Amino acid sequence: MINHLTKPMIRLKGGLILGDTLTMLVVVWIGRLSHVVNIWDLSGLLATAGPFLLGWFAVMPFMGLFQSHILINWAKLWPRLTLGWAFIGLPLSLILRSISLGRPAIQGIIPTFAAVMLITTTLAMLGWRRGYIWWSQSR
């Protein structure tokens, strides 16, 4: 049942989902830009970002990133985000990407690409979520 107490939480989680999605899309867009790939190719952007968005949203809810007592507490959020992404979400995303490209699931993962995605996506998500915490606490 949705009541006056759950409506703000639904909006809050919707904003986080939107922010997480946009952050991941920006990381992928910048990556495509750095490889001189057509950055206006929306289907290419979504094909590249898709496995990472699936990995993110398949794992991060279980790490607590959408729980109210964690999402606004930096000390609780950053280790869950970092470890959950590094050890579960990103490996899942890389396997999904390999499969989507028709490569063998594990052998098709390029180590330098994995390292770059680990660093860029982790820093971008930490930055976005830190900004969100600052904004929510300053209101």
C-alpha cells in the first residue's frame, strides 16, 4: 500500500535510479568519445552501456545502495558500492558484455578494458552518490 510516507521514498529511489543510469551513460559516452566512435549513435551507446547497467542494477540493490539508512550515509555507502561493484557487479557486467559481443564469457574480457571500467565507473558512481548525499543533507 502506498501512503504519504512511502511516496517520498519512491521518488527518492526513482531519482537514484535515474542518477545511476545517467552516470553510467556518461562514463560510456566519454569512453566512446575517447575511442573516436560515433558518440551520437544511441544504439551503440545503449549496447555498450546495457551490460553495465544490468550488472549495476542486478547487484547494487542487494548491497544496500537503495536502503534509506545507507544511501545517505557516506561511511556505509562507499565500501558497499566499491566492493560490490569491484567483486560482483563489474565482473557480471564484463561477462554480459563479452556474451553480447559474441565472445567467450570469461576469455573474451580484455583486462585493460576491465581495469579502466573499474576505475572510471567506481569513481563516477562514488562522485555522483557523494554529491547526492551532500545535496540531500543540505536541503
